[in-house]
Amino acid sequence: MSGLLEVQGVSKRFGGLTAVREVDFTMAEGELVGLIGPNGAGKTTLFSLLSGFLHPDEGRIRFADIDLDGLTPERRCRLGLTRTFQLVKPFANMTVEENVMVGAFVRVGTPRAARAEASRILALTGLASLARSRAGTLPVEQRKRLEVARALATRPRLLLLDEVFAGLNPTEINGMVAFLETLHAERMTLLVIEHVMAVIMRVSERIVVLHHGEKIAEGAPAEVVRNRRVVDAYLGEEFALA
Amino acid sequence: MIFVELVLAGLMLGGVYALISIGLTLIFGVLRVVNFAHGEMLMLGMFAAYWASTLGGLPPYVTAVAALPLFALFGWLVYRLIVRRTLGMGDVVQIFATVGVGVVLQNAALVLWTGDFRTIRSGYADAVLRVGGIQVSVPLLVAFAVAIGVSGLLFLFLNRTLEGRAVRAVAQDPISALALAIDTDRVYMRTFVLGVCCVGLAGVLLAPSYPIFPAIGLSFGLVSYVVVVLGGLGSMAGALLGGFVIGLIEVLSGYFLGTALKQAIYFLIFVLVLLVRPQGLFGQRGAETMGFGKIA
Amino acid sequence: MTSTRPAVLLVVVLGLMALPLTTSNDYYLDIIVQIFLWGAAATAWNLLGGYAGQFSLGHAAFFGIGAYTSSLLLTGARVSPWLGMLAGALLAALFALVIGYLSIRLRGPFFTLSTIALTEVLQILAIHWRGLTGGSEGVSLPNAASVWTMTFDGRRTYAYVGLGFLLLAVLVSWLIERSRWGYYLVAIREEEDAARSIGVPVLGVKLGAAALSACLTAVVGTFYAQYVLWIEPAHTFSIDISIQLALMVIIGGLGTLLGPLIGASLIIPLNMFLRAWLGAAVSGLYLVIYGLVLVLVVLYARAGIVAEVQRVMRRHPVPRQSPA
């Protein structure tokens, strides 16, 4: 049974600390999977492993039947695996449009084609009115959108979204949720790290829970919420699991 | 026998290189600043020894102590006026601020003291210790001893005192250190001053053994970068070990290959380290790829 | 990342073409030649330093490689400097690729450190390999004016040749600015990790920029050799050249098309003026001033003087007259 993404026994250690411990899971094309866990669970580390910024000490990662071992992040993006960053990294001295164009260039060759593609994406993500603004001047919500828009321009098959909801107010959250659901409807595969529980429960088909680097639960949101180990892991944390 | 002498000379030179580099690696480890003016600061230390000797008849090991307050003041000024304003401001600012300082120092020295080669003429400078048929230069021996001593003191300071632990805390995680009410600005300032004192001291100790002229900062500066890269940026043990390795290599290659190719050897080492183990002997993986980020 | 308007460029180019005609005084013409020469070299440096954000303090190495390659080929094998220039450019590109590949993972100051070493080594080689390079005495080039040997009678002609090189460098920068490569360069400068995550081929882009920058710098080095007609290691492979290039671009505006030229046109006349005023005897003083300027600009006006002036003007706009 091969899925779009296969993570097999992946581990990563930093000195004495095991950040990710023998994590296994699979994703099929078109799924929207949530990745949750308390602080320090290893979620972002896992993203870095999937996207090629870190190399696993053990295990294999296969994407579209290709072993990703040794492939650079750029290469993985070309293959269709793109990630965003928890602390967003806009190209501050470029305009919003130019930011997205950089992403588009992985698929098209000329600035004209990239500009056209960027316009399309900006309209999609509601950033069209800001096209000529310098990215460095944007407030948080727009920066997050830009981060997603830029990633979208690379036409990913699998998009790794790292805490896109953090710092957003309820209206903005609804907007972003609607947007994710649109992407999902268009059969884009999404792996979403999120802390804002209410959102992730709403949006995900399936949830993977990490704790101290290990996968402790996996399943539909309703099941996961009732899972003893998951509840224990979150006791003492600020979150309500409803 | 000559081989033993070479090894000894190499180790002692290595001790001095270590002393020079300790300042550099300390400043980098805590402030995340690469001091591009490091060689020029060494040069000032050498001139301090020269003038103290020529004008005041002070032998270098006296100047070493007497000049420390001067070095500290100088370091404080450079920190307050310049380095402090480069923190968190990105690559351009950090690199070129200290590059600029280096240019000013080197050329101010040129204007004030001309490019003439000067040497300290004193009994001390030529003193040699003879032990069982082996000759050892006394100034270099003293420099070596001081290097070990300073390293030891710094080690104790960083690991056994509260202030030292504060320094290490800031080095590891400035933001958390702030949260613990550690005055990071003061730590930065003191560390920078400490680093400058180390390199100034090294200059004074080296002065008897080398010709003194403004451009000498460049070659020594280069050596200290190689030592620090070899030893691992931010690692004191690395600076020490790296210093010894480079010192040995320099003396041995100087003997076998001639002085001309000595500097080419540094470059070779630099290249090899980058290729094979870019974090150096003891450095943290990734330190060299960090650059200097923007905080805002 | 706005591309400079063609209209502005046209005006500037026309102005530059007219400049050598405004004077017959050799002293002033020399200044003009130097502005074009160093403006071209600074523009080349800007490709790597300004657009890509990789600050090299080793460009004197490429400059020297260009100067020495064409000069040695001319004096040793009677090869025209026009061809020697190409050989020099190729050699410089090769060095840049090797150094670039080694330093590829180094960021910020560590990259800069690695570039410093190269110049030093080349200077030492040039001094000690006397059989090839004539050692510290350097290489003297024949004085006889001939287009074939890139040697000219009047400074005005040199000025136009120099202008040609400057326009070449500016043209290359302009084309890159508007191309995919240009976007990639700036992306890498701004946020290298984010760039990688969206598919920017960082290795190729950086190496390409380094090689191109090295090529252009070497080409200017050849022109320099043919202008001064004598090159030697201490001045040609000197870190002061590298620092000067960086200073010009920082003052004029990193990553802008005309910034390097603006910086050159400020620094070169300043240079000449200081030398005349302070006298050749006080040889280091103007460099002390450079160093101070560098520190001040970088701390207080790091977008470049032009950008700062624009910023101040925007806050205090010139009042318009009300329509009649």
C-alpha cells in the first residue's frame, strides 16, 4: 500500500535529546491530516526532516515513490513537497507580488509568466490589493497568507503548513479555514501542524499526535480526543480539547 | 634534537595563537560577532609593548599588566560606540562595522608611526633558555605560559563563577537570559572587553619576537580566523587546540618548506576544514552556517 | 526590487557619454577614467554583494587575476589584452567557482572570512613566483599606443573605453535584475531558507553570481593594467581594493543598479581631493577617513546615501506652487 507520503521509522537526535523517535505514518493523495502535540513534541522537527532541512538519523521518507534521502529542500520542492515556516519568512524587501513570483519560478521560466501566475494566486488568497506593497510592511495575518501563497505558487502535491493559525483573530481564522477547505476540495494533500485545537479538529480528516518525539495516537478527530494517552499528554497544557 | 626544538617552538607559538584566538572565539561565542578588526587590535598591543619599551624602558611582561586597563578602555569604547549598534542588525552592518574599525586602526597606525618595521631591542627579547642542549626562546615561553594560564582562568571563570555562568547563558540563549533578568548588554560589553584584553595581551607578549608594523595585523588576523575555524567557532577548547595545531604546522612547514609558503599552508588548512568538517574540532554543528541573523 | 526605469537609465548613459567631453584637463580626465573603472568594478561586486547578499572581501583577487593574466600574456606571448582579458575572466570565474563551492554553506561573516584568504594567498604567490610574475617589481606594460594592445594616446579615449566596460557591467546587472535569476538572488539574500523551501536552486544561483561577478571584475582588472601600465602585487592583490569596492556600493546603495556608480563618483573624487590636500606623505590618512565613513554609513545610513537622501526628502517634500 503506497501513499503519497510514507514515513518509516524516522528518528532524529540532537546530542542527548531525541527530538523524533521512530515515527511511522502514511498519507494518501488528497488527505488533510493534522499534526498535533504539546510544545516540544517534535512537530516542526518532523517538518524539517520531511522538507530536507534536517537529515534523519534513522528511517526512510518516501514521497511519490521516491526515496527522499539526501535530496535538498529545493529538489523536494520541485518534486512537489513544499513547506512553510512557523516564524514566517517573507522576502521583506520585495513586494508581495514578487514574493509569490519567486515561488512560481519553480514551474515557469519567464518573469511575465511568473507574474501572471502570481496574480492568480494573489486573487485566490485575497492578497491582490496588496500586490505592490513591500512584504516587510505587512501585518501578521497578511504575512501568514503570503507565506501560504508563496508556497502555493510552487504547485505542490503535498503542502506542509506550520502553524498558520497562530496569532490570528477568530475572523481571520475562519478565513484561513475556509481557504484550507478550498485547497482540500481541489485535492491538494495537506499536512498541518497546529496548536489551535478547535481549528484542527474542525478541519482535519485524520490526526497524528506526537509527544516527546513519538507518535502516540492516530485517527479521526473524535477518536483522538478520547484517547487516554493524548489527554494525559495535554494535561497541564493550556488547551481544551473540545 | 632539532626536531624537538621545532616541536617546542611550535607548541609555544601555538600557545600564543591560542591566546589571540581565544579573544576572537569568545566574542563570537557570546555576541555572535566576528571581529574583523581582531588582527589590528593585536597590532595595537604589539605597538603598546614597543612604545612602552622604547620610551619608558618597560619590559614587555610589565607592559602586559600595565596596559590592560588601556585595552579594557579601548574595548569598552569600541563596544559602546560601535559594536553595540551592530547587534541584530544583519550581515552588512555587522561585517562592515568591524571591517571599518580595522581599516581605521591599521591606517591610523600607519599615519602615526609609519610603515617602518620596528623591533624591541632588549635583553629580554633575545633571551634564550637552554635545557639539555635544546634552545627555547624566553619570550615565547612566557607567552605560552600566559596563554595556558589565561585559558585556565577563563575556564574557571566561565564554569565556576556566577558571572561566568551568566555569560554562558547569554551565549546559549540570549532571549531566555533576558527573561532570567540577566543584563545581556552588560554581559556583551564585558565579554567584548575581555576578548579585546586577551588579544591586546597576546600582542604585548608577541612583540619581542616579531617585527612590528601596521600591516602585521592582517597576517596574524588571518591566522586567528583559521585557528578559530579549525577549533570551532565559539569553543575555547577549540581555540586552544587549534592554536597548537596551527603553531606546530607553521613551525614545521616553515622549516621544511621555507617561510614563503607558510601562509599558503593556512589557506590549505582553512579549505580542508571547510570541506571535511566545517564546524571545526569542537564547534557546534551549524555555527558556521549561521551568519548573523536579524532579530527584528 | 524595483527595476530602474529605462528613461532614467537613458538619461544617465547620455550624461556619462558627454562627461569626457566636458574637460581637456588631464587631471580631471583621470578622475573620470577612474570613476568609470571603479564604477564598473563596483557594479560587478554588487552582483554578488548587493543582489545576492554575499559580501566578498576577496574581489581584489579577481581584479588582480584579470590584470596579471592579460599583462603576462601580452609581455610574454604578445597576446592582445582584448584576448588576454577573456583568459583572465575565465580564470577568475574558475577561482570563483572553486571558492564558492567550498564556501557555499557559509553564511554572512564566515563567507566573508573565506574570501579574504584568497587574496592573501595570491599576493604571496605573485611575490614569490618571480619567474612568472616578476615578483615585487611587478610587470611593466609597453607604452606604445595601439588599439590592438588596448593602449591609447589620450585620457579621453581611455575614458570612453572605460565607459564601455562600465556600461557592460551595468547592462549585465540590468538584465539580471529583470530575470528569474535576479529574483532568485534577492530571495536568497532576504531569506535563504525560505528560498530553498520554495525551490530556489541556491547552489547554482550563488555560484553563477560569484562566477559572473568574478568575470566582470577581472575584465576591469585588465583595463586597469592597460591604463596604469604597471602592476605589482602589493597594490593589485590588496585587500584595500576589496574594501573600497564594498564601500562604494554600500554608500551608493546595495542591490541597486546605479548605486555602485554613484558610490564610485563620490569616493574617487574624495580620494583624489584628500590625497592632494593631505599630501602623499600622509598616505594612510585618507584610508582612516574611508574607514570612518564606512562605519558611519553602515551604522546610520545602511541603505546607502542616495536612499537616505530620498527618505529625508520624502519627509520634507519640496512645497509645490499652487496652480495659477
